[in-house]
Amino acid sequence: MDDLNRLFSDNRPTTLTFDCYGTLVDWEGGAVKALRSIYGFSDQLVSEDVLISLFLELDALVIREGIFPYSSVLENVADRIAEKLLGSSIPELSTAFPQSLPTWPVFAETNEALTQLAKHFRLAIISNVDDDLIAGTLTQISAPFDEVFTSQQTSTYKPDRPIFEAALRKLDEQPRRIIHIAEGLGEARPATELGMKSIWVKRSKRSDDGSKAIPHATASNLMAIVEATQSSLVANNQIKAGK
């Protein structure tokens, strides 16, 4: 928590950029629920942990193959999961998987946290998805985002740097005054290489992607970040008042 507090009190950030799926949205739970609903995968056939691991492993693999748009990545992932668990893909079902993404739920604290943060910072999203998919997701989020950057716009996926570079150009702010907040540890590397600060939202053991990236601070959820901002605001106001 000390690192988190110092990040806001020492750097006086103006802008917070967020990974969306996994950080704001329950990526794992949403994907598992959709796959079970679409394919009828039972608990007896595959446990939740195994299904989540399959999804995350294949999503990362297919992304590295450079397939665009992201809806095609999700179709490909669904096909490969069906092949592994059912013995064959079912193309007419795989197309339903990306269509389900806008219904994947936000975390319980997401809207409250973003509403509080929006009072003090400019908010933006950097996400590996298509514009129409994230537009659907944003209907669940009450706080305003000044900018939304997607892999569709930049033809690149995180953690590669071009999508972050595009965001920096558009945000037109000193990188040191921007904090990138992401559930995946690996996003800390491109952000810090470009001069941004970074917070790793360590929601589960799977948040550690093996990248060995080093974030500036770690939080267990978004409300921990809100608490840090409030503490820094109080501290800075006390300093100004000479207390």
C-alpha cells in the first residue's frame, strides 16, 4: 500500500489508463459462463479452473498469431476449446462466443471505483478488442472515458508497444503523469518503457503471466486504488495548508 500511496502523492498524475477485460470486467467468469452456455460444457466434463486456463492459454496463443479482428481470435479460441473437449469444432457455435463478450459482467467495485476516480483524473481504456465489442461493454459502465484505444484501431495487441504509443500520442500528456492500470502483469513492461507509471491489479494467481515485469505498485482491486488517491489528496492538501 505504501508504494500505491507514493505513486499518487509523488507523481501527481493527471490521467489513468485501464486495461478493460480482467481489470474492469470479469474476463474469466464471463468467458466460462459463455462457453458453458454456448457449448453445454458440464462441470463433469471440465472444471472451472481447467476451462479458464484453456481459455487464457489459447487466447494468448492466438493473439500472438496476429489474427485480426479480435472477434476472430475469440472464434478461433472457441473452436480449439471445442476440438479439445468435444473432439471437433462447431463453427456455427463459435461465432456466438465473441457476440457474448459485451454481456460479460463488470466487477462489483468497477462502477463505484471509476466514478470516484473520474472526479480527479482523465480516464482512458487500452484494450485488445474490437470497437463494437467494447462499445457494448461500456454500456455497463457509468463513469465516462475520455478516450478508448483498441487493437482494431492500431492493428496491434498488448503487450506490444504500438498500441501504447498510439494512446500516448492521442492523450498528449507527459508519460510520467499517466498511470496504466492492468490485471495482467505483462502490461507493466511497455507502459514503464514508455515512461508511464503502472499498477498491477493482482486479482488472482493467474494475474501473474510469467512476464517478470516490474510494476510501480500493486493493488488487490480497484477500490485499493481509490483509497490511495484519497490518501494522497488529503496528504497534499495538508502540505499546502502547512499542517
